[in-house]
Amino acid sequence: MSQAEEITDSGVIESVSGPVVTATDLDAQMNDVVYVGDEGLMGEVIEIEGEITTIQVYEETSGVSPGGPVDNTGEPLTVDLGPGMLDSIYDGVQRPLDVLQGEMGAFLDRGVDAPGIDLEKEWSFEPVVEEGDHVEAGDVLGTVDETVSIEHKVLVPPRSDGGEVTEVNAGDHTVDEPVAVLDSGEEIAMRQEWPVRRARPSKDKHTPRTPLVTGQRIQDGLFPLAKGGTAAIPGPFGSGKTVTQQQLAKWSDADIVVYIGCGERGNEMTEVIEDFPELEDPQTGNPLMARTCLIANTSNMPVAARESCIYTGITIAEYYRDMGYDVALMADSTSRWAEAMREISSRLEEMPGEEGYPAYLAARLAQFYERAGLYTTLNDDEGSVSVVGAVSPPGGDFSEPVTQNTLRIVKTFWALDADLAERRHFPAINWNESYSLYKDQLDDWWRENVSEDFPEVRQWAVDVLDEETELQEIVQLVGKDALPDDQQLTLEVARYLREAWLQQNALHEVDTNCEPEKTYLMLTAIKTFNDEAFDALEAGVPVDKIQNVDAAPRLNRMGVQEDYEEYIEELKDDLTEQLRDLY
């Protein structure tokens, strides 16, 4: 698609200030895509005041000077939607990086463009409708095997008026060839376009009732996230935000994963790009990339592109949601997006808000997170988008604006702690500062699918950890030995909760992923030790003898056991027997 075919109007550059360019004599609307300068750098209209049009440019603007041309397409920023997006790596404006690398090597030229999906590749289309069927917007016309893991459903576009199918074209087609024709004359191809700033329509939005099982005990067990929910992972540098999100991308039970690197360091995105193609999907045994779409925007790329990558990612997620899939979107990190907003706002000379961020920071964050949810799609299927956003507060200060505004929006808060990370406790999620507002509405799922008493056992663990926090303040003053025996025993139980249950080894092939049943059984083993130990204490057994029973250290090895059911049942029996033998 050449730029010349898209041009509807032209203007002249008046001034250039970093990624912000102003133009005159340009007949444009808000959010129109324009091409700036002789090289045709992609930009987007963000402000119109009289004859002056302000543009944020998604590429480096060095060498662009006043008097140069600005060409308007008259269209908003859109993404190409269709088969071929999975197993792909895009930049912030959905240019396929692997395709561009093949054309020009590791360093991209400015002003280059490429379609988001391959226009030449043929896909085998299998229709599920026949001539004479009536279809509406969002209905499924047929399927394509996009990857070995995912069946791509070809949908009637949301803006279509629908009608009677007069022609169905089964077989091999490119994404631009019509696979169905309606009586209105509308030709429907596998490729659609959708403006990134507009949420895709649905019939209804529901309260989530099913957890997004992450395979991480502290997240599933204490602070669960629902399918269709929102979560934030704030933490200082080095506390494990990226590692935690990569764990979620690898092990969560979502059908599709959209991973957005928003202004991330190049080495972190390189690790993702190198690791994911080699990883095996635990659900299917196929390559993990077969259900993953990566959007790679690094910190050395123009800051304005951070905004486009966020919206590109959520639009792709909504597209797969409309097919009835559960999609998990990882945004790492929204703080870098906020920093881009702050820079653009300062160059526009807008009145700054707190710490220099624009006054509309909270509104922009809310617009992004509210596109998550559990939906009834236009074709009466059910799909979800779960959004997990990492936040990078400077110095780990959770009182800064991005963290606070995110907290007001999301319902699950996984607070990373630098002290835990320094002690090599991973995931370094602080159980005293984190919370989940989904716990109550997900309890029924845990009762039906794991155990009837799971909510009660989990609450017991929370109470023990809370009590430990209070006791640690006393210990720091007078020492552990000054505590009564029952409080010393509580600290011992809490230690096992922290070291054997909450701590998890992401590099161990077994412990890296923990299914809900194992999460529950490990917790019951520690509770068995607690109950039997306090019975022994009441019977007069000294606390040091209780702490030194041979079976207790085996609690720390539960996570690495493949045959965990047999191991834990045997461990419970041994704990019970050894503690009762003391009295």
C-alpha cells in the first residue's frame, strides 16, 4: 500500500520539537495518521488549534526541518487484523520486525512501512456458513489454522450491516481475497482494519468468576487474578517485574498471550525474543510462540511510539477475544508510557499535573485498563482480556502518580519488594502490601475445582503471616527467645509458609509452575504441621523439640516434587506420627 494512494491533503511543517511537529495548511481531524517530511515519517494528529496542527511522530525526527511537507491520510491509526499475527514480533505501530530485518538488516531505516500481516501468503479457509445463511456483525464465517495451537476464526467485521450470504469461497486464499459475499454486495476478506483507540464492540460485559491460573503459588493462592481482570505489578529496579510477567506469559492458562515491551531495555526484550520461540507451551506441548504475539518497543526508540504500542496490543487482544478466546495482555511497563506522555505534554507546553505528568494521566490509564473484561461477543460467544501492567516507580516509591492512579483502577495489586529480592525470595511479592479484590468472587471456583475448604485454609495462612509481621517488630527489640513458646511456634510455621509455599524457583523445571491442586496440598501440609505442633505444645512438649522433628524440613522440598500427591500425603502422616510420639 503506497503512501501516495492514501494522501487526502498536504500541509507544511512550521516547527519541530523532538517528537512533536506543528504544521500549517493541513486539513486534518484529531488522530489522523500523517506522513511528515521528505522521508514520510509516520505521525498522528494530537491537537488542532486554529490553523496550527500538532503531530506526535512515531520515528526519530532528526533532519526534519520547517518548510517540509506533511501529507494527511485522513484515516486514524489502525492495525491490520487477520491470520498471521501470532508467532510475530512487531514494533509499536505494527511493523513486522522480522520482515523489515530481512529487507534492511538489524537497523531500520526511517520512513519504512510494511503491512502488519503477510499479504502474499495463502491460508486454507474452511467455511462454517453456506449460501443462503443470514449473518450479522461478529458472526463466524469460517476457520483458518493460524498456528499449530490456535484456530483463527474469520469474523464478519463489526461495522458490517450483515445480510444473506450469496457466495462462499472455500480453499486457499490470501488475506485480501474475499472468502464470502453478502447480498448487499459486501465482500468479506480475512483481513480487517480497526482503529486502535476505539474499543471493539461487544454485546455485554460480565463480572469475572474464573481465575486466570498463573502457576505461581502466591498469586493463585493469596492474590488471584480473574480472567477478564486487571492487575498491576509495581516495583523498583531489580525486584523482578519483567521476570514475573514472563512467568505469567509462559504458564498462565490463557489461550492467547500478547506481550508488550513498552520502552523496555533492549537486553530484556532480546531475552523475551530469544527465549519464547524455544519454550514449550505446557498446555499443548507446541512452541509457546504459537499462541503469542510480541510487540517490541525499546527504550532507545522514539518515545511517542510507546503510546501506539500500548493501543496496538490491546486492539490485537480484543480481536482474539471476539473469537471467544481468553487473552492475557502483559504491558511492561506502563510507567514508560506515562513518561512519554509527560514528555509530549511538556513540549506542548500544557499545564503540568503532579510531578510533571499531564493532568489527563489517570484518564488515559483508565481508558486502557477498562478495555479488559469478560465479554459476551457479538456472536454470543464468551471471551476475555486480562491486563497485567508493570509499573516502575522511581526508587520504589509507590506514592508517585503512575502507581497511585493505577491502584485506583486495577483490582489486583502485586507489590514487589526490593528487600525480598535481595534475600533471593522470588517471586518478590510482598504479602503485606499486596491484595486482590477478586478473592471472594473466585472462592466458588476454588471450592468446586480444588477443595471445599480452600478459602478457609487460605485465610488461616493470611492470619499466620499477619501475626508474624506483628511479632517481628517485637523480635527486633527483645529477640526471639524472649517470646512465649506459642509465639515462637507461630514464627516457625510462618517461616515454612514463606520458604516452602510463597517462595518459588522459576529456574527449576518442576517448581517453576504449580497447579492449583498442588498449591492447595502444599498449604494443607504446612497446616498439618501447625495443628499437630500446637497440640504437642499444649501437651507440654518443649518448643525446641517440636521444631526439630525430622519430617519438618521436608516441607521445603514439596515444590520440587513431580509426584507431589504421594509425597505430601506421606509427609503429613510422618509429621503427625512424629509430633504425636513426643507426647
